[in-house]
Amino acid sequence: MSVILVFLLVIAGFAGWWLSHQRLTAKPWLEQGLAGDFVGFDRSALPTAKIGLGVFLAVVGCLFSLFTSAYFMRMGLPDWQPLPLPRLLWLNTGVLVLSSVALQCAVVAARKGQIDNVRLGLATAGFTTLAFLVGQLMAWRQLTGDGYLLASNPANSFFYLITGMHGLHIFGGLVGLGRTSIGAWNGARPERLRLSVELCAMYWHFLLFVWLCIFALLAGWAATFIDICQRLLT
Amino acid sequence: MVDVTPADAIPPAEVGEVELYHPHSWWTKYVFSQDAKVIAVQYSATATAIGLVALVLSWLMRLQLGFPGTFDFITPEAYYQFITMHGMIMVIYLLTALFLGGFGNYLIPLMVGARDMVFPYVNMLSYWVYLLAVLVLVSSFFAPGGPTGAGWTLYPPQAIMSGTPGGQDWGIILMLSSLILFIVGFTMGGLNYVVTVLQGRTRGMTLMRLPLTVWGIFTATVMALLAFPALFVACVMMLLDRVLGTSFFMPAIVEMGAQLQHNGGSPILFQHLFWFFGHPEVYIVALPAFGIVSDLISTHARKNIFGYRMMVWAILAIGALSFVVWAHHMYVSGMNPYFGFFFATTTLIIAVPTAIKVYNWVLTLWRGDIHLTLPMLFALAFIVTFVNGGLTGLFLGNVVVDVPLSDTMFVVAHFHMVMGVAPILVIFGAIYHWYPKVTGRMLDETLGKFHFWVTFVGAYLIFFPMHYLGLMGVPRRYAELTDMTIMTESARHLNSFISIMAFTVGFAQMVFLFNLIWSIRHGRGAGGNPWRATTLEWQTPQTPPAHGNFGKELPIVYRWAYDYSVPGAKEDFIPQNVPGDFAPSREPA
């Protein structure tokens, strides 16, 4: 359970940093009025939707940390036989990076108000993301074709489970991307469109980060890395 | 003393008005409503309805335990199904949903001075997904093989084997699906509660001016958002084990002479995941109760809460600590003794902030102007009950004491006192307190007193003897104990007595329900602020609060939530949105 604890430590650190800026040592019983007008102690200047997405991403991060924790615990048991990762996954990773880059370009374009480039970025991101999902399904087919079935070994089970979960999250993101695209083509208000595009980009970058982590995990590098860390510590 | 200039009549300029969704038809106003207050009532009604099912299940269990062999229809399988569904419904579908979905939805926007939750549409979805989860859960009663009988902890491997009711039928599948749906629905709601507290606060409502109720619900929601994924992961993996034959949790097993296809899985892994959710869950239920009880005591003792800052810090400390104590539920799983030592230590440390809270409640009462209203009675009963349950928690937190007691009725008594009876007493107190705001009418006092005394005394008569039974060694989880030597004559009589008390307390809840429904039309009119309370929900222009909560302009907050009996003030309470300085060192305003 160490992975999830480390993750929670990061969350706790962030929460602690935020709380330390909230005057938790104030003595509210002595402070009447809009004392010194607590500007900066009210709400954050960030858009509410972004904070909402941030909290949601923390939950998603928690979910994948827990899968990782379970992965490491189950991996220690004797019947674990790692499966060879299809080389297709490298291509998929590249495609997902591309979609993240495309969305980042869309964000830059939206900030400059170049609606054509926003549309281009959104469309590229949509197609590359779909390509990623198709690529993941092909990787699954390749593995099942080679006899690495879901139930035949826990390593396989975890592979399908974690990649499937990640794919579902990407798929859910496509709904948001779709709505943003509809707005981009039907002339949504520029500031609203900018926010939607930024939210999409934030989600995509995070899921790309999650994918890189689980790719490292499934490829076995994460285990090697932790092994090295443990040796250094002992 | 901090020198503060009294700020009068500051124009509500910088408060950003939100675009509020306005319903257009009866359907969008009362059914598919995006108004947090309607959603709160929907959540509460659904939770109460499913809670009644759990109540009936507890009666059926007590019928069997109190009068074994008398009722033929309660087979051992049926008993396990009752026990499982009772536990699961109470912990998740009633307590969590009622505290966060019910009270959270109603109180957060009103108390922080917002017009609604920040994402009303997602909030509405949250309720409907929750309702779907409840329906899936209920459907398992009618599925072939009945609901699962795996115990509320659903430990594998037994949970998905043919020896357990529902293990190889639909029961366990529906249970796991329902939990997954619940978590999805809760996450939608939880995002709202957290972000509304962060971003929805009105001008002047700093974090340290929030009522403790909001602090409790806020912290509990953050914890729930981080803890429920563990249950989600456990449920998904067990569902795969059961449906697709993977071996996440299932070791190699020979069942009825046949080797199952599972191999090498780890049941302990499930226990870790389950309790990583399961222990924070205790505090997810307790923290809102802590917060609410602080406000009830302060309001009804006409005194500011003692040690507000310490109360906030204690809530945060408990929230953080509760993530590193989960394995104290697993002492009997054969863990490394050093692990046990670590978790026993953290478990005992968590008693420190908890004790601080108890002391502060008592010190708030000290020399207060205590009005023994119904909310106050329930709040007092909560303190006593929580201390009682907490003390047995200190017993069970120690490995050496826990190991012999773990499988006895002592544990049943402990967790019912601390996370069953105690939070439910707060729920009752809170309902008596806020019902006038929700409906505009008071609940009937006489019926309420009857409800209180039967529930409070009855709950003690049910659960105190269970400690004794547990110390005698009477095991839990057994459908039938008649022939065991441990079941002496007196133990059997005690069991019958407990059962009769359980029926009595259950009956009192029917009186309460009658009161709830009867008072909607016939209760005494309450007015806007019957308890003369300071928090913003009592300062709304209409009661019940209209759509948008606060008339044309949002209130501005000038003070904390606990200005009761301020020397020099005209009345014994100063609402949070009243400007002016009434500090003792100054001239009376």
C-alpha cells in the first residue's frame, strides 16, 4: 500500500500548503466586520470549473495509485508471470502524446483568439485520441491472439484491468472534448470556449501522465526503479 | 485584542453572481431538480426508505438470536443475508448518503451563503445515480438465490463461493455493481460539496468563520473522495474474479472435491483495500456528526463553542490520521507483529484529537444557558454514547486485547455504539433542529420526547448487554448458538431481552416517522429562526428557503458563527450577517 500512501502524502502536502495560506490560526471570535477585508482568503481566483476538475483528477489519481498498490502486492506472489508488452504500445504512447500536444496548441490558439487553430487543435486531438483507443484495442487483440488471456495469469489480468480503466477515462474525456468541439464550431463565447479547451487540455495532460506511469509499471521499469531505491535505502 | 474597525454597510459589489438554473416545469422543479435543497430532500428520503429495510432486517436477526429455532423461515443462509444487507445499507446507503448527500446538500450552500452548489447539473446526476445504486441493491432481494450473505465486509474467497448465499448467484454481482454505482454517484456529489465550500463562500465568509458543521462535512467529503476509490478498486477486481474467473483475490481452492479455476490470489490484498476505505469511512460518518453536534450544543446552550480553532484543527487531524490506521481491522489476519504495533499506536493517537473535541463540547456546556430542547437532548446523548463507544475502541485498538475479542459480540457492541447509535443520534438531533427550516413547521415536542427517551435508553439496553456477552465469549456472526456451552441460561435470557428492546426501539422510530409526516401539515409554525441561531441558513428571507436561497443580494458575513450571549448585545445571539462590533471592551452598540 506504499504507492497510495505516497500519493496521499502528496495530496496532504498540497492541502497543507493551501491550508497554511488560509489563516487557520486566526481568532475569529475577535474579528468582527470585514476586518482588513480578507482579500485572498475568500475564494480562489482560478475558475471554479478548473478547481472542480483538479479535485476530480485527484480522485482519478487516487484510483490509479490504488491499482498500482494492488499490482505491487499481487506481483510479490509466486504465480506471477510478466507478459511481453506489445510493441504497438510505443506507437500508442506517441499518438497520445500527439493528442496532448494538439490540445496544448488549441489552448495557445484559444488564448490568442485564433478560432481556426482552436478547431484544428481540437480535431487533431479527437482523431489522435480515437487512434489511441483503437490502438489499445489492437494491442489487446494481439495479446489474446498470442494466448495471454485475461484469466490465465494475474499479470495479464492487471494488464487488461489497468489499461481498460485508463481507456474508459480517455473515453469519458472524449465526451467533454466532443462538447467543446460542438461549442467551437457553433460559435461559443470566446472566454467560455477558452475555459473548455483549457479543461480538456488539463484532463488530457493528466491522463497522459497516468498513462506514462502505468506504461512504466506494466513494462516492469517501475518495479526495477523501486528495487533500486530500496537497495539504496538499505 | 485585535483592533478591528467595525465595517458597516459595505456594498455587496465583489460577490460574483452565479448563473442560476431556473426550473421551467413541475418535473424539473421537484423531480429532476438541480436545486441542492430538493436534492437533499430526495437523498434523505431515499436513504430513510432503504434504512427502514435495514431496520426490518435487524429485527429479523434479533428474532433469530433472541428466540432461536422459533422461526422456521430464518434459515442460517437467510440470517447471513440479513446481517450483510443490514450492515451494508446502514454504513453506506444510509449514513454516508444521509450525512453527505442529505445534510451536505441542504446545509453547505445555505451555511456558506451560496445560491446553490457550484455544479448543479452534476449534483442532480449524483442523486439519480445514487437512486440507481439503491435500486440495484434492492433488486438483489428478488434475484434468484437472494442477496449476498458474505458479511458486510464481503471478504473473499467466501464471498464468491457457492457455500455463501448469493456467492454463485446474482447476489454478490448485484452488490458489487451497486457499490460501484454508489461510488460513481458519490464522487459527483462530493466534487460539488468540496468545490462549493472552496469557491461558493459569500463575501466575508473566511474558512475560520465557517460553522463547524461545514468543516465536518467538508473534511469528511475530502476523505470520502480519497477513500472510496479503494472500495471501487476492490469491487471491480472482485467482480472480475467472480464473473471472468481472474485470480486477484482468489487463492487455489478445492470446493466440493473439485479444483476451482482460481489460483494464487491474495484475500489479504482485498482486506487491505477494503479497510483502506473502511476505516476512513468510520470518520466519514463521524466527522459530519462531530460538526453538527458542535453547532447544536452551541446554539442550544446559548454559548460560543469552546476552542473553535482547536475544533477545526482536530477535525483536520482526525481526517489525516484516519488514513493510517486501517490495518487495526486486520489484527486477526496474521500480520507482522511490528505492523500491528504501528497500527495500534496510530489508532491510540487518534484518540487525542477526538478527546479534545469531547472536552470542548463539555466545556461549551459548562455554565451555558442549556435549553433541553430535542436537538440538545440528542446532542447530549451523542456525547455520552460516543465516549462509551470510543472507550471500548481503546480496548480493541490494542492487538493483545483485540485478538481474543475480535470475533465476539464485544466488537458488535463497540461499533454499534460508536458508529451506529452515536451518529444516528446526531442525525435525529439534526432533523429536529433543521426540520423547521426545511418545512417551516416544528416537529411535535411530545412525540419527540417519547422518541428520544425510548431510543436513547433503549439503545443502551440493547448494546450494553452485548459487551457482557462478548466478554463471556459469545461469538458474533453465528446464526444459532443454543447448544454451545458458552450460552448459559443467563446469556440466553439476555439475548431475548436484547431482542425485545430492539423491537421497542424500532417501534419508537415508527413514531418518529409519523411525526415527520404529520408535522409537515399539522406542526406548529416555526418562523424563520425558531432557535435564534446565528448561522446563515436561519437568516434567509423565506422559510423554507426559496430557489436561490437568499433573495436579491447574497448576505455578507461580518462575524463567526458563534456569537451567542455576547455582552452588550441587544439579543443573546448576533447572526453572522449583522455588521457592527459588540466586543466587550467597547460601548454597547
